Amino acid sequence: MKQFYLIDASIYIFRAWFSMDENITDSQGKSVNAVYGFAHFLAQLLERAQPDYIVAAFDESLTSSFRNKIYPEYKANREPAPPELKYQFQLCRQLCRAVGIKEIASKRYEADDLIGSMADKFRQQTNQIIIVSRDKDLLQLLERDDQLWDFADDKLIDSNQAEQLFGVRPDQMVDYLALAGDAVDNIPGIKGIGKKTAQHLLQHFDTLENLYECLDDVDLLKIRGAARVKKLLAEQQDMAWTSQRLTQIKRDINLSMTQKDSQLQLDMKKVERYFKKLGTGQRLVTRFSKLVN
């Protein structure tokens, strides 16, 4: 079975930034703890997965995403990365290239959108898409035998397990978040409607579109405060549609990438040059070298 691995890189860089010793420095004396931790993550991933195809998607659009034009408050609750972390993000992208992993980023689109578009572009050419992330937003992309791999907790989630966890199918995740909101990304949803109510509504009406077409039927449901829920939906309809646009991952970005571009091309000479310039990581060089032997 040919597997295509799509890495949501930023999550693992932030994880390393917060968990690794900040005293790990490069040849210039700058902290590279996030790079060091991310390198260990990549090595472990390659050891375990032995991927046929692999791409790492990076976020560069915290304030320049097309979603910020739709809703200026989108992700406004997040602090911008400090300069020392931005420095390490660039080193992590260079690391991917040195290790032979195709990396991609965009000022307009988020990593989720790049992952969604790559998944749709290459799904027919591979047997299985595996998204390496712990971001629940990406569950909406799961089809057929696809899986979301929460690598840090070593959890593989397929479409059936996603439904068990959230009470909705992967293809309903967009509408689920549009109703319940998402505090992590500052997506408002419908204020006053929580996760359980959102589940019940979608289990009955299936989609947000059908829900609003049959809005008069909401107060007939056997849910607590049905009349109130109907009123909230009516009053905040515009925000529901806005939230849906924010949560919908784009899957049609025109990417100038072929399947061959995504083949792992581990070249130890490049790896050695990278870590020599970094001034640290000899153990990592040894670890990566075992992958080509």
C-alpha cells in the first residue's frame, strides 16, 4: 500500500519550542531548541513510517490568510511568534530540504489548506493519505482509508473513529465547528450553542444548509431548550455562514507539484552540511544515516 504523508509542521515546531531546553544553541549562539526537537520528530517519523511520499506544510499566514479578510478577528487571540522562533521556523524549513522532504508554505493559505489541496490532488495516485497532526480541523479531509496521525500521542484516527470522538462524520466537521465555534482559532460559531447541541442538530438535519432550510422544525426536536436554539440560529445566521467559511479547508489550490516531487530523497551529504553549519546535532546525523543503510 502506497502511503502519502502530509505533515502539519508548525504544530511539532511549537511543541519542540516549549518542551526542549532553550540553551541548545547554534554556531551563532542562537537558540535552536525547536529545530533540535523538530529534527528528532522527523527522524522518528521517517524511522516508523518509511514513507513512499511525504510533504511538510508550514504556516506563514497568521495575519495574511484570506480568512482574515472574511473575519478580521480570526486567530486574533494568538500571540505572534517571537523573532527567535521565526528564525527557527526558517531553519526547520531548511532542515526539511536537507533531509529530502518537500516543504511548502503560503502567505495567503494556511498549512491546512495546502494539506487539503495536496490530499485531493494525490489521493487517486496513492492508496492512503496520512495527515500527521493533532488538529481536529483536519478531520474534515478524511476519506476512505485516510487517517489523522496524532504523532505525539501515537493515535491514529480514521473516519469511523472521528465520528465516535465528535459525534459527527468527518464531512460534517465544518458545520459542527460553524455551530459550536472553535476558541482555538477564535471562530465564534453560534453563541449559546454548544458541542452537544451542534451534534444533535447535525444528526437530525445532516448539514448546515438543510438546518436553515428546515429551521421551523428545530423547536420540534427533543432537545433541551429547542425553542431557544431555534431563536439563536435565526438571530445569528450570518455568523453561522461566516464561521462555516472560516472552518472550511480549501482543497482546490493550484499547486505546481508532482507526485515525484514528494518522494523522500534523503541525501546524507546534505544532512551533514546542514548540521555542520548549525554547529550541533551530531547524534541526529548518525540517526538519519541509519535510514539510508
